[in-house]
Amino acid sequence: MMRKFAFAILAAALAVPAMAASDTSTETPKPEKPKKEKKICKHVATTESRMGTTICKTADEWAGSVEQDRDKIDTVSRPQ
């Protein structure tokens, strides 16, 4: 009788991890976090201070601001 009881406990102990492993395989995988774009920081001199400021933007943001600056210069420098 004691052997049957010990065998039943041993079988139950071995079955619990197997059931837990099967539960995790049915879960949906967690979605990956979106990767953050690397920021590029540039030191910009200003007329208000000797120290200037540091501006950090992504590469796309820097490209967009350069385009805007070119457009502003073109509109100001055009003869009217």
C-alpha cells in the first residue's frame, strides 16, 4: 500500500511540470517592442549665449529640418 502511495505522489510530481510546460506553449508570443531610432545630437551656437544649445533629433528629423532651412533661404534670397 505504501509503495502505491509513493508511486502515485511521484507520478503526480512528474506530471505537474509537464502540464505547466504545455500551458506556456499555447500562449501567444508577446509582440516585440518597436526599436527606437538613434538620436543624433548637435551643438548649435546661438547669439544669446556663449555656450549655445544641444539639439537631439533622429536622422529623418535632421533631414527634414535641413530641407526647411533650404526652402526658407530660397524664398528670402529670390528677387521680387
